[in-house]
Amino acid sequence: MDELTLALELADLADEISMKYFSRNPETSLKKDGSLVTVADNEIEAVIRTRIREQFPEHAILGEESGLEGNPDSPIWIVDPIDGTNNYAAGIPVFGTLIGLRVNGRTEVGVASAPGLGERYDAATGDGARMNGKPISVSTVDSLSEAVVCIGSYRRMVRYGFGDHLAGILQTCRRDRGFGDFWGYMLVARGAAEVMLEPNLNIWDIAALEVIVREAGGRASGFDGSPYPESRIVSRQDNASFLCTNGLVHDDMVSRLSQ
């Protein structure tokens, strides 16, 4: 079994579990960092870990709920069992399971499965990106004034010192939308939006998404244009920015965010 086939199989398992609890007031609790976790998060991650160990016992696994297992210098699976947990717990269908495989610091395989929306995105390096099995690509919009810009949270942009930067961007773009979590990045990948940005993400929030955007023809970086820091696989710090675009407006966005 190749890695993408396994990732898609894992997404099938995750979808079954997440939809079993969705809209049924799933059991929830607060983690030490104050974020929400549900019974579905824990169950999905446990199943995914077991299946990866069966198929690729030499690979490492990093999951949001249970941390790092194995040698991080090995090929490493990075899993967010439910991205958009607050949406999920509230019965909002914008949530998804994110499964990425990084090898030598580069994401090679990514799957973002959103059963509440009936959407699944996947990609592998050199193999293109797909939504529900059909090829997708970024838009050809080459000006921010014609772009749709998505953000995860205005409050977080202000908290991390980008409030004024964001105000200038939103005054320039054609339209802005608050499609947070994984979905904003997938809108960029499929050409429905041109920009998605968030100021503070963990590696499991974006590992799977990075390769999908890249294979769809887009670009991904920090707000300053630098690659997403690999060191966070071990450090788990929560302060790295992430910017995805269709590529054509990326340099303009980096310039505006770096001023």
C-alpha cells in the first residue's frame, strides 16, 4: 500500500467516526491550553495511529491529541483528528480530518476530509491535487484588488499585531470572508478564493494543507515569506503564521504583512 492510498483509507475511518457523533452533542472537555476536545477527536486519532503502526511501523506519528510517537527524523505522519473542533461541537459542518506525511522536512502527501460538507481534498507531490477525485487548481487572479481574502479570526490577527496590516488588505481586496480553519485554504486550492491567512498555527493545522495548495499551483509560507518552520514538530509552540495564496498575489501579500 502506498502512502496516499493509506491516507485516503484513514480519512474513510475518520469520516465514519466524526459523523457518528456529529450533531449529537458529543462529549467535550477542555485541554490544558483551554482549547476544546471531543470524544471524536480522541477516537479518530487512536484509530489512525493504530492503522499507521500496522502499515508503516518505522514511521513516526505526531497527533494533536497524543503528541509525538517515534523518531521525528523518520517519515512522520501529522494528524489533526478534527480541525474546527468548535464548529464540530456546535453542529456546524465546517470541520475536517487532516492527515499529512512529511519526509525530510517536506510534506509529500496530504488529505483533508470534510464529511459534513461532502468534500475531500488530496494531493501527493508531483501528482496534482484533487477534490472528490477531480483535479483542482488555483485561480488566475493576479491583483489583490480582484482577490477574495479569507481569514480565520480578526481577533487573533489583532492579538498578534497584524490588525493594521489586515485592515489595509481588506480595504484593497475585492471581497473578504471569515472561512476559518482548513476550509479557507482549500477554497484557495480549488480557485474559489485567492488568499487565506492565520497568525498562529501548529504544524498539524497545516501540514496536510500545504501540499494540496502547492500541487494545485499555489504558494504557502509564513507571513514574512519564509517556509513553515520544521522545528515546530518537536517544539509544539503556538505562534507561527501561515499564508496561502494562488501564487500570483503572494509577493504582494508578503510585502503588506511585512511592513
